[in-house]
Amino acid sequence: MRKIIIFLIAILVLLSVYIYSLLSYKATPKIALIEVNGVISDSTETIRQFRIAEKDSSIKGIVLRVNSPGGAVGASQSIYRAIEKIKNKKPVVVSMENVAASGGYYISAPANVIYANPGTITGSIGVIIQHIDATEILNKIGLKIENIKSGKNKDILYPNHKLTPEQKKLLESTILDVYHQFLTAIVKYRPIKLEELKKIADGRIFSGKQALELKLVDKLGNIQDAIEEAKKLTNSPKAIVIKLTKKKSFLEKLIENKLGVNFDSSYVSTGIYYLLSF
């Protein structure tokens, strides 16, 4: 009987410690750190992390650390929209690292405050789509590929034919439309007029220092400066920083540990891109 009583007391102590720790954690103000690294090809995980930050009442603000040359238009726009939805509830401060260009800049634009290092590569405001003409190579090796299609432009980006002047105009029209969306997204939150933006939005890159002068970013500083800004905006000087990371399956963790394989997406597939050209 005595052993049972001791066991129950131990369980109650452990339970009390757990409940206290949980309540203490919930009561402690936090700044959530969300990272976007590499080519932006999918927005699902980043949006999931923003939702976690939004639902957790102990998270008072968010620091978005961007180190990306951009990527797919749709994914970039989805992340942009996620920031729009939360920024008035919980401040979002961007910290640009080595590069935050094209789509990397696009997702930064709606933040409450944007920090860049003086030497950060940013800008590259523009849109690109690629068509590879492989007809000469195919002719040399004697390989003919025929596309069975429902309309004359269904295979417009296929490499086994040349673009007609009409098809090129169609692509240019789409590119200009998406480009205008990019400009509109910037002037919505940045203190720069559309006509001023158009003069510099030709795909050129800027240093963080140049971007500050052009009003594309708000302040120069590193990740720690961005964290301090988030604490200031949320009036939470004692807030702790928690890093929100991607959920991985047991198999992914096992393979990464054993083989060093990283499952983070960094490839570029066919599509229209806000992407820095190398």
C-alpha cells in the first residue's frame, strides 16, 4: 500500500510540474520565427506556420526570415496573402538575409517593417517565363515529336516547336499582366508611387543600402534587429523567440539523419516566376 501511495504522489507531482510548465509556456509572450529559404515552389508549409502563429495567443508577433531568390508566382502570392491576413493582428517584421529578390521581395512587401543587411541582394522586380527551342537538336538526331492537342496553343511552351509571333505576343501579354500584379502588390504597402517604381522595376538588383534609399525596405539591420523591432511593436520586451519549423515524418527524419538528404523543396518546375536570373 505504501508503494502505491508513493507512486501516486510521484504521478501527481509530475502532473503538477507538467501543468505548471504548460501554463507557464502559454503565459510567456513569444515572437515566432518563420523562415523562407531557397526557391519558392510551394506555400503550404509557410502558410501552416503563419496559421499556428495566428492561433497561438501567446505569440505576439512574427519575424519572417527571407533568404530566397524568388520562385513561382502562385506560391509567392499565397504567402503574400497570408501575411496580409495576419499583419494587423500580429505585426510581421521581415529580416532579409543574403538574398531576398524577386518573389523573395514580393513576399516581404506587405510586412509591417522590412529589415535588410546593407549587402543583401534584393529587388529583381519582374517576371520571367522560359521557352526552350530544341527543334534544331531534334532535327539533327532525326527525332520527330508530334503533339496531339485540343487547341493550337495547348503546347505553347513545349520545346519541340518554335514560338510563332502570335504565341510570343500571347506570352508577353500574360507576363505584363503578372508584372502589373507585382507592381500593385508593392505600392499597396511600400511608400513609393507607381510611376517611381516603374523606373526601377526592370529586373535590376539592389543592395540593401540602395533598397533603403529607394524606399523598398524600411531599415538596415540583421535578424536580431528584426527581433527587437518585433518586441517593440508588440510591447513585449521579455518575449522569447520560438522557431516554427516544418513537420517531418519519421521516415524523412531517419533518411536525413542517416544520409544527409534534405527534403526541403528547391527545384523549379514549368511556370511563370518572380525569380532572380543568374
